[in-house]
Amino acid sequence: MYRKTIVKKFGFLGKDFLNEFEYNVLIKNVGAKDEILREGQRNRFVPILSKGSLKVFSLNDGNEFIHYYIKPCESCSMTFSTIFSNYISSVYSVAVKDSQIILIPVEKLHQWLVKYPEINKVFYLEYKNRLSDIVSKVNNAMYYKLDKRILNFIKDQVQINHGNPLRITHQEIANNLGTSREVVSRILKNLENDGNILKTKNGILYFEKSNEW
């Protein structure tokens, strides 16, 4: 699995680089809810996700503020940015489900940025994608009611995690959307009554509707 990710992400740099890359990186398998990174930790590696899903967030008075989710073949732009300053993480990262991560040692990445300057394209694209995520979140918050935002969030999580029904708590949804668990529970009940979702013992089952909203 990780070799396919390496080729897809860095194949344009040629076979010599791919061999050098695979020789120097580490492959780490983690379980669901395992902590990958925490605030204040020194970043020794830049991650590339090859399988699974990671959540990147900050904590404010014990409450999670979700920055973004990392999907396969993506990296964490906030971690990458620290290698040009103090190497100290300002975020937390946790595995949403069983995942596999390619860990690039920061000292090697610094060397490759000079030796293979085109590698910058990979990380510029990550910044572009993260910016798109932020713009999408702002648009959702400004223009959509909370029930639409919750339904969109469930749909996105089903696609990210390739799982329907979606295993997620009402509190986790509330943390992602900046609201309360009680409000989420009430809206989920309404969405279920409207036939958009079904709450089961295995999670929230999402139904795609051709004329949705």
C-alpha cells in the first residue's frame, strides 16, 4: 500500500529519488484513536498518509477545534510548516481509524528540498488543498443552516472513511461544527424523520438523495 502512495506522490521525481525516499522513510501502522502528534511536541517527521484517516485539531478549554482531516496520499501542511521555524507542533493529530503513515525525517526532507527542488510542488499542493478546506468551511458556516452543515459533514465523513454507517458520536459532530451535543441530537432526529439518515446500533446510515436540499 505505502509503495503505491510513494509512487503516486513522488513518482514525477524519478526512480533514483523513489529508491532514496523509500530507503530513508519509516512506515508506521497505528490503530483507531491513537495519538500521532500533540501540541508542544517536537516534529521529527513529516507524515504522508498511505491508508486510513487522520484528524488534525487544536484544544481550547478542553474542546476540540477541527482544522482538517487527512486522507490517503495527503500530508499535514501544519507539520510541514514547522520545519522552517521551531519544529514545535501547534496541533494534535489522531487516527480516525486504523491507518498507515509514511514518516519523512525532517533532516532528510531539508536535504531533498535543495537536491530535488521540484519536491516543493507536492507541499504547495497540500497548502492549496488545506486552503480550499478552510474556504469550504467558512462558506458552509456563512451560507448554510446547521442542519445542512451536519448532513454535509456526515456525507463527507462517509466518503473519507469509506464507511456507511458512520461510527461517530453526537459530541464528535458537535466538536467539528462548533455547536452543542444537544443541538446535534435534535437535528439528527429531524434528519432521520426526513429520511436523510438512519441511526442504528452500528452508527449513522447516510442516504444519498438525488434532489437533496
